[in-house]
Amino acid sequence: MLRPTPLLKLLLALAATSATAAEPAIRNLNLRGLAIGSTTTLAFDGDDLTTTPKLLLPFAGQAELKPGNTDKKAEFAVTPAADVPPGYYQLRLVTDGGASLPVIVGVDKLPQLPFGKTVESLPAALHGTASGSGIQETTFTGKAGQKLIAEVEAQRIGSKLRPVVHLIGPERRQIGWSWPAPALFGDTRLEATLPADGTYTLTIHDLEYAAPNPSFFRLKLGQWSYVDHVFPSGVAKGQTQVLELIGAATTKLELPGQAAIGVLPLDWPQEGLWSGPRPFVTVSSTAETIEQATPAPPTGQELPAGLVAVSGRLAAPFEEDRYRVPVVPGSKLKLEVLAERTGSPLDVALIVRNDKGAPLARGEDSPGTIDPVLEYAVPADVNSVTIGVADALGRGGPRGAYRLLIDPQSPGETRSDFLLITAIQRIAIPDGGRMLVPILAERRGYAEPIDLSAARLPAGVKLDNVTIPAGADGTLLTITRGEEPAEATIAALAGKTSTGDERTVAIKDHPLARLQPWLASEIAFAPTSLKATDYAIDWGDLAADAALVPTAKLTLPVKLVRPDENTAVRLTLVTSQIEPLNNNRPDPARTLRLEKAVEIAPKMATGEAVVLVPAELASPVYDLSLQAEFLSADKKTVLATSFAPVRRMEVRRQVLLTLEGGPKFEATLDPKAGATVTIAGKLERREGFTGDVTLALTGPAAVTATIPPIKADASDFTLTLKVPANQPVGEIPLKLAGTFVPDPKQANVRVKTLDLDFTLVLEASAN
Amino acid sequence: MRHFLSLLIVACLATSAVAADPPLAGPIMVHPAAVKLTHHRQPQSLQVLATTAEGYSLDLRPQAKFASAAEKIAAVDSTGWVRPVASGQTEVTVTVLGQTLKVPVTVSLPAAELAHSFRHEVMPALSKAGCNMGACHGYSLGKNGFRLSLRGADPEQDYLFITKEFFGRRVNLEKPEASLLVAKPRGDVPHEGGIRFKKGSLVDGILTDWVRGSAAGDLADQNRVVAVRLVPETLVLHPNEPHQLQCLAEYSDGTVRDVTRLTVFTANNEQFARVDDEGLVQAGDAGETAIVARFERTFAATSVLVLRPNPSFVAAPLPQHIIDRPVVAKLNRLKIVASPPADDEEFLRRVYLDLIGVQPKPDEVRAFLASTDAAKREQTIDALLARPELVDHWSLKWGDLLQNSRNSVSSQGMYLFREFIRGAVAANMPLDEFARRILTAKGGGSDDPASAYFAISKDTNDTVERSTQVFCGIRMLCARCHTHPLENWTQADYYGVASFFSQVSTRADTRFPGVQNAKLVQLNLAAGPAINPRTSRGQQPKFLGGEAPALAAETDRREAYALWLTAKENPLFAKSLVNRLWSYFFHRGIIEPVDDIRSTNPPINPELLAALTKDFAEHGFDARRLMRQIVTSETYQRASTPTESNESDEQNFSHAIPRRVPAEALLDSLVQATGVPESFGGAPAGFRAAQLPDGNVTSSFLNLFGKPQRMEACECERDNSSNMLQALHFINGASILGRVQNANGRAAQLVKQKLSDEELIAELYLWSLARRPSPKELEVSLEFLKSYGDARTDAVQDMLWALLNSKDFLLVR
């Protein structure tokens, strides 16, 4: 498994220095909310705010800087336009030094007030902090029969508070309490009907009375409407669908057919006071089905063949919905349910049953969630199965929605999908400067090139190196800016395939990725006043055809420009490699890295960095650059950061394998003797390698191979495969790979060739 | 019918106006009032009973004369045993104290004498002889190669072992009296277990005659003992006075059999009464105990009260209060004069410690003492019931009982369960709802905080034992492996309850990767019942001591159990909770130990427990209401100083018995008294001892004073005893010395206030003991202060230290 996060975090940290330390930072905010159509005063605490920061609003409205600001404090009178939809938004401060990281605010029509001892009138959104073991308390006047909602937004807006709320009545008896709920992403909501007239007390504290920082909260108190789920949560492209917005009550909405796939924020209903995360649906290219209202036969509702998604609801405790799907014998059926991850209260079990209803396989949880993922190998004589979606814990009810994804995979068939991720949330670009943004492709079967583009770029900003090559991990997207003035913007990056499939580039591990996914693709582009030409790094005498040879070292010569030659320069390698992992930890042995830390001494205009190329590299090509940090004389401050132009380097492997007549080889299976197949192959040695190669076959244990070692003077080989008589006929996927020692002086360093995939097609004997 | 006949005899006697000495409170009763004999070998004893005007039980059988009107139908001996002779009807005349009573006798014998029954004669005989007790052949591995089921739990197995094992060498059909089955326990051949019965005894006769009759097995006989009764059910005796008991077994076919001679009798406390093999009770010292009878595997008990005559005793008038009435009634029966009410200071400190777990502060003491309102105690109680410390104090008790601990669940799960408990206490959630919420919880802690209850259980058996102990006050552990030795519970009972919980298991909660003990309580509705290891078969769900309900397939069986458990008419739930709550305010439960309720451990005041139980159930299992009833009672508010009359009584709530303050309340009171807070490792900053989340905190003080680690669902895990280490800690420990000498502590603050000596002493007493000094104490204290001269700070510190080391601080009086 590849985990790009650590590397991206490192790059994020590096990128953060690119606009020098003057990039603004928000430490705190007095209110984590804004009232639509009203003016709310937001007071920011932070660093490097300058005296003229701007508030980068993600919606229509006004943000007026109030007088009296300092470099550590800034106040804005913010008025969202009256038609701004309620929801969560990200606010950023922009200065000449760049853009801050975002803070999340809740936007609705509730009055926004600091948390205090008393609330004069409801509803209201109260903003406060519950740190450590502290218990925050407020009171309000209630009436008998009055319905009340007390909802805390904390985890959802970036706080680490695990909120617990207690409502205490006029007689000091507790009316109710609520705790961090998975369905609210760790936040809490208490709903009560007040039993008597009088003064009520509401307290908030951390679940373990040890709130980590930051521990701010936004307590909404009173009555309003919200949406917890949308049913169905997925619709097919072009399909008109009536959606249910499910909250305390259910509202229906007709969604016209959508042309583009992706996440679609929904309009709020016209009537009512709405608050909370904005609802959305996923428009997919997949066939989408709704669970039938009429009772299905015991074998289940009939579904079409192929990739299909079903939106259903387990309306009663312990209910099981069943779906009958046609399957190809010998194929694999990949099943997944989305329920807990979309805020449903369900704990779902997936059950594969035969036509008589007997269970064949069951799935419960998957990593990080109680939603099940199940891969079922369809037996050779089975043409249909019934898939059960069962409420395992009796939490079925009106809110018990789920989405079942059924993905049949025939032998040899591969899915073609990918995700694009980055760790960069803000880009500060100096005048005439260059920034690199690693965009990594998490490939799920899709191996072709991906072209990147951006929406809402500031004027004069251009993208280069926009193509992720076929099979590559990613690209170092190069962003350059001319010298013309430009305004900061909130942009988004996307990647498109040659067939037109488009995916938005998402910020990895973004806190709102599941709640309002479109916010996870917001990237702030902020021009800075720094002159890029003052500090520069470029390649020295680096060969145009420089490449990455496994286990070899690659020397990268550089030349530097800086106004003050007395400054040292620190060099860091930046690549488009997805950081390989071993047991979920970064694996340096498989990572492109510098041999040692490089710092170019003052007055040196040139230098070099040596890259260690690991023995295994999965991608055919990687982008490389060097980041130069120009240090102050005391080396405590980074004066500027610059990047060498990106070099895309091919991986040149020392050994290539080919099989004659492949990649499919047919054989007839004798019912007594089995089958023996002989395949001829060739081995090509390159990059000066001349040694022995040992080949190995990977595949079903029953298939054995006789492969003699290939000596240094040989390049042809013969592969003899033996298949036992009891092997089922059909296609057998196999892999051939070789290992060798590229440098006899380092006998312990072995290199593995790329896997050579081929298929043995077994047919039954005519006898 | 039997009742009607008794009434008839009583009515007859009432007209005979015979003088008796001592004076009787009512008529002489013969029990049973009518005799029906249907078996050649099953005679019936007659009890001749009366009650004196002073309330003592009288056993008149030794002085009664018995005569049968037709010896050819039924014979009666001088001890009152009526034996069948031939079918027909007759009557037995009982003459005693100048009165004559007639007992109709009906004999309906089968044509021929029935063969000896293995199930109904041999098995009870083996139990009577002790052959199948745990120390002998009832041990799970048997003894010396001979194994019997414990206390006759498995007659089928026993029959096989006796008659078939080792080629049937234990029975000698040719020469029955030479059978090892009788020869060994009779001592004819060496027997490691010694002589168990004599030749010619009843047991010898049964066993020998059974072998003589071909050692047949009547294993198909479905007739079973359903209940055992002792007559009389209560005894009030003079010291050293004897009284015979009669044991009657009721069978599933409706017949009743006098099984006195085959019953095993034991006394719970032989200081107060002993009992012999024949059921003859011999009273001992003045006091109270119970005689327990076991026939086959069924128990019954008779309470025995031994009283010295007290002619000068004047019974107290019976109050109306639900608690005081049965308590005073009992004290009247015991001829005990209760202590007077506690004074205001004693009451106030006691009720504070008992209700909210901390002493009153000086201002609270002064205000209470100054008040002249007649209802000030009730007002104070109501105010305490609304205090937030009440939530801390009672949530701690429930947290202990429910074993909420980070040892078993994740930190988050533990805090969620703690919050659930606190919420329930704060809302005064009815305890039936509280129990139902817990016993039907499922999911992870973040889905349902009460689910931690099941996450804490090691397995289904653990759940059975915890649930029955906490919510029924019954210890079922023994019945997991064998029939309960002191109660009627069998493995079928145990696994019948287990089957309600056998659908529950836990799995890792994958939503919290890397979090230790993050568990999710899951249900497998298709799971079968628990397996009874005795039968190796699934045991169908059966309520504890109740029916086996018909449950729909694939439903959560816990729902049915929780509803049954918390039903108003359930004999276990309300009683156990009332008893448990009661024990928190007194030095013991009405049944003690509180979580060992069984027929062989009867309540000390059944009327009190019954009245409170009924009231508790009828008023919605309202814990605060029950607490209020208790603390507003005269019984609770009595002084701890005993009277001459009640100084030896520690069971009947005639005066308050001083108890050591529990660990958390002691530490919180110490912190309050000294003004120096405690910080606990492993707990949130600022938490008081009563607020601590579980036992996983660093506090040598709490460990020393018996704070439980929540490893058991037993009240006994909390150690409220006193020991030398505690005393040494108070004398030299940092908890006391450090606080007393703290520069910002109470002593230092009081010195700074420039108070007069009298005021200073009063403040020290109020902060430490929550009372004012007595005149004598004031005098001594003034001398003490003067003796320090100018070293006033030292004097105040030393005096505070001395007060904190006094019994008045360590004990709830």
C-alpha cells in the first residue's frame, strides 16, 4: 500500500517556507460562524498578519477591515450576501506574504454570539472554548413544551474538543445529555422538549475532561432545520431523481439530470431556517438503483449485471435487504457498503447468499470503519447470488440509509479508476516566481496519462508539467507567475483522462472531505511581493538524458543566484514519487532520496546533490527538482525558497524480460496427465549490466515452473510450466520476474525486474 | 382445605376456655390440621404449637398425649408420628394443657406396599447421610473411585454409578446388608468417610431394603419436589429452650410429604441456636439466626429469635412511617428500646456523608444549628438531594458495581459509561429503566454509552454472574459448575439465564484504530442458547427462578430478560435494590451480605424489606424517593449512642452503628477540612475523589482506605475496614501532615484571621468534625493552645492534626 501523506506533509512544510516566514498564520478566531445577510465582527489572532490583511471570502459578501489592527490581531466586519447558502466555509487571511491556512466557519442565519453566562434569546450560535477539564455553562429561559435543539459544532469545524452536553432543568434535574456521535463526525446534538417554564442550564465539557487544543466550539441553541442525510446519496449521470433531505423532518427535492459526474452540493429548501453542513449527492457514471418499495421476492430484488450502486434503507431493526445479481462463474464480486461513513446510524453486515438463501460469505467491518467491504470469489457453477445488506445492531429506522456498491470483476478484467491528491492547501507565488505542487495519482487500475488543469487561477499564473505520464506516481505541477499584479483566489485543480473522465485534486486528509467534499479541493493562490529573480536555482551541467538507474547514484549539479553571497543554501530533493511504505511506515530503502543533507556554503555559486536510486521503482518515470532554501547569515531564517526546473527522468532498468508469443498462452489439460507448456523468452541486459539473472514465477501454487538460472553469457531462456490434472480450466494469471546483482562488489544488493504479466489459458481436452 | 380445618379446630378450641400456664396469646394449633396418608412408608408428624402472651413460641408436643381412634387404620406414637396401617378414616386425639384437639386422618394405601423408590427415598437418604456432599463422593472427581452428583443433582447418573459401575459391586442383591453401599457408611467395612449412619437407622433401612427389592430405578418418574416448608416459619425462644421443626416437601403432583427425618438441618449462627439431625432446635444466647433445611436440593429456613424475658419492657407505639413501623414492631418483639434521635450535629454530618459524600462546611453547620424551623431536617435533606455532589457520590457507587474501568474498555468508552451513569443519577432515572438500558445496550460506546457494560464482561458467564449479582443480589457463580450449595439454583438455572445473553459478543471497534480496548458489542440473533455442560445441550432461556418464556426466533433475547427483571412483580429486582440502597445508609443490609440473597439467608426484618420493596416498585423504582424515605425516618436519625437495652443489638437498627467513612468521602472531607486539594495521576485536573473516573488513578490514600479496583461486581471489593496502616498514615502520612502544615492550608488561614482562642477552636472543630466542641473539649483545647505560647501556628496545626486523627473524623456516627 502506498501512503503519500508523510512525504506530502514534508513538502507542505517546505512549500510553506516558499513565501518566506511572512506568510500569515491564524492562531485563533473569536467566532467560528457568520450570519447570512448580517454583519459579524470576526477577530483573528495570529502571526505575520501585517496591518493590511484581507479576508479571502469564499462566497459573495463584504469583509471590511476594522481599524486598530496589529501584526498579531485583525478584526473584520463580515457580511455574507443574503443569498449565501448555509453551510461550512473556509476563510483565509491574505497578505503580501501569501495566504494563511484556512479556518472553518459555520454560516447560517443564526445570531453569532460569544458564549456567556446567559443567552437572552433563542435561537443563537454561541462561540466558546472548553479547554482541559473545564465545564462551560450557560443559562436560558425556556417554556413548557418548547422544543429545543442544542448542537455543538467542534470536530467538524477543526476543533479537537469531544463535546458532551448536559441540559439541566429548573429544578436542577438533568433533562438530557448527548455525547460525541459518529453520525455527527464526533460532534453532538441534544434534542429535548422542555418540561416546565423556568431557567435551564446547559453545560459543555470534553468527554475525557482533557480537551486537546484547540478546543473551541460553536453551540447552536434553539430551533432550526438541518439535513443529516440525503437519500439516495448517489444518482446516475443524466438521471432525474427525487431526493429526500433527511433531518428532524424530511423534505423532498427533485434533482434534474446532471451532465457531470462528481460531488454536487444541493440547494437548501426555500422555506425555513437551515443550518449545518450543506447536503450533497454524488453524481456517478455507474448504474444507480433505488431499493424497491414493494416487497422483494425471497431471493431479493433483481439487479442488472455489471457495476451497479443501490441506495436503500433498512427501515426496521435487524432488517435485511436482499438483491439478486447475475454473476460470471469464476469471477470476483467486490461489494462495499457506505453507511457509517456517510453519517448513517447503521452497523451493516454484508451477506452473500445462494439462491436458497443460505449464507456463503459475510463481511462486517473494514479498516477505519464499521462499513463492510467484501470480495467474493464466485464458484465455477454459480450464475447468480443474492446479496444481503443486514442491520446488524438493530438500528434500522427512517434514517437507516445505505449505498451498496456491487462491482463484478471478470477474470482478466481490470477496473479503471484513479484519485488525485495533494497536500498543498495554499500557494504563495512571488513576482515572476515558480512553485512546485506535487500532484499524486492513486491509481486504481487506470494506467494512462492524466492531464491537469486549474479553475479560478489568478491573472498571470500558468501551469506547466501538467501531465502525469502513463503509469507514473504523479507530477510536480509547476506554477509560474508573471510580474503583473494579481489578486488571491481560491482555485481548484482537476485531472482529466483522454476519455474525458475528470477527477478533482483533493487535499489529503482534509477534515471536510466527507462532510462537504468540495471544500477539500480548495487551494488558495496568493501572489506575494517577493521578487523571484533575486533568488534562483537552476541545474548545472545536468545531462539532458539523465535517468534513474536502480541502485545507481545520480549526481545533480546546480547553480545558484542570490543577492548576498554570504548566505548558505540548503538543498532538498523534491520528487513525484508516492512514498513507499513497509508495515505502514515510510520505507527509505525504496524511496528516492539524497545520499546526505546538502548545504552549499556561502560564496559558492554552484554545488551538487547526490540522489540514491532504490533497487525497486514501480513507476516508469519520475519528476525531480531541488528546493533551495536561502538562509540568513545565522541560518535561523529562510530568506527565500526557490525550485530548480522540474526534470522528468525515465527509469532505466538493467534487465528487460520478454516472452515469445505472449501474453496469452494456450494449453490443453489432459484429465490424467495435466498439461506441460514450454514458453521461450528473451532477456535484454542494459546500462552496462552483464551478470547472471535468476527468474521466478508467481501464480497459483499448483502451477510449477522449471526455470534454469540465466548465466551472464546467455540471453535466451525456456520456461516449462506444469499444470496438474485437477486444475480447473480457464485463465490462470501468472507473473515472471528476475533478480540480479547489478554490482558484484555489493553482492547483497539485489534488484528485481519489473513483473512480466502473462496468462495461461487452459482448455479441456476434447477426449 | 387444610386452612379451613385449622380454622375449624381453632374455632372449637376458642369455646373450650381452658386456662393455660404460661398465658397463651391464642389457641393451641396442631399442624397439620388433617392428615392424609397414601404410602406405607411415609408417616406424618404432628406439631402442637402455641404462642405465649409475651410472644414466645411454644412446642407442646413433648407434653401432649396422642391417641388414635382406630389403631387398625392409623397408629400414633408418643412423639406424635402418625403411621398408616390400612385404608380408611379415623382421627387422632391430642390432649395438652387440659385441651383436647382432634385431627382427622385419612389413609388411602395402595393394594400392595410399593417398592422402594430410588428417586424419592434412596436419593434423599444419600443426602441425609452426607454421601453426596462436596467433601465426599459429591466432589467432582468423586472419592476413592466412587462418584455421586453433588447433593443428588443427577439421579440418573448416580443410579448408574451405584448399580453398574465396577460390575455393580456396590450392591449385593444376594445379601443386601453386605452391599458396599450400606456396609461402608455403616462402618462394617473400612470407610474413609467414617460412619455415616447406624445399623437399623432410617437411612440404613431405606438403602438396604432398596437393594433387597432388586435395586430398581424409578428414573422415569417425573414427580419432583417443588417446594419445602418448615413449620413453624419463625421461632421466638427463651435462651436454651428447645423446639421441634417439621419439614414438609411439596411435590409436583400436588402431594405433601413429611420429610423431617430425611432433611438436612443447619443453623446459620450456632451462638444463637443449634439444630440436630431430627430438626430439634436448641436455643442458645439471646440473638437472632436462621435454621436452614435442605431436602434433596430444595431449601427452606426458619428464623429463630432468642429473647431473654424482660417483664419491665414497655412496647413502643408503632409509628406510621413505612420504615419505622416494621423496625419498631421488630424491636418491640425483641423487647429492645431504641436509642433516642441523634442531635442536630450528629444527624447533619451523617446525612451529608451518606447523601453527598462530604462533610458539611462550618457555615452549613451553623445555619442548620441556628434554624428553629421544625422541618429543618427535611429541608436539609431535600437540599442535599438536589446537590451536584449527590451525582458524584452515587455515580461512584454505580461505577464500582458496574465495574466501569479502563482495564476493560477504552478510556473513551469508560468516560462515556461514566457519563451515562452520571446522567442517570442526575436525572433520577428510574432504576428499572436504568437496568433495562444497560442490559439491552449494544454497539460501541459512541453509539450507546451503556454498551460498556457488556464490553466489560469477559464472556457470557461473566455477564450472567455480574447481572444477577448487581440487579438481583444473587451470587450465581457456584451454579456455573454444579448445583448451588446454599440455594436451589442448578446449572439449568444458570445456563437458562446465560441463554438470554448468548447472542452477545464483542469485536474491535474499527472506527478507532489503535485505541486500546475499543470494543463494539454485537448481537448474533441466530446464536443458539448457552450450552449446559451437565447435559452438553443448549439450555433454553429461563428466567431466574421463573418460567422459560416462549421467544420468537432471531429476536434480541435480552429484551425479554430485561422486561422480566424489571417488572414490578419480579421478586428479585426491587428487593435487591432496596436492600442494597438501605445498606449504604446503615452498617448492613436488611439482608446481609447485600448481594447474597437466598432463601437460606433470610432478611433480618422481612416486613421492613417487603414494605419498602412494594413501595419502591409501586413508585416507579425512584431511588431518590427511597433515599429520602430512609433518611427522613426515625430509624435513620437515631443516635449512635446505645442504650442499656440495645447495646448488644447490631442487627435491628435500634441505634446508629458507627462506620468508617468510605475512602473517597474521607479524602474529600480531608481536603475540605484542610483546604488543600488533592491531585490524582490518571484523572482530569480538579477532580474530587468522588468524581474519579475509575480505579486506575494514582492515590496511595485511596488504595490504603479500600477504594475498589472494579474487578468484581461485589460490594465486598470495597474495603471499609480499619487497620494499623491507616492509623499510621493518619499519624505520619503526607496526606495529613502535608495538609496540616501547608502554608496556604486551613490552619494557616485560620491563624491569619486573628480569631480569639474560643473562635479558633470552634472553627477547627467545625472544619474537621463538622460540630462544635463540647464544653470539656473546649476547656482542654484552650489549655492546649496556651501551652504553645507564641507558637500559635504550631498549636493550630497540631490541634487540627489531632482532630483529624480522632474517631469522630474517621467514622460516620
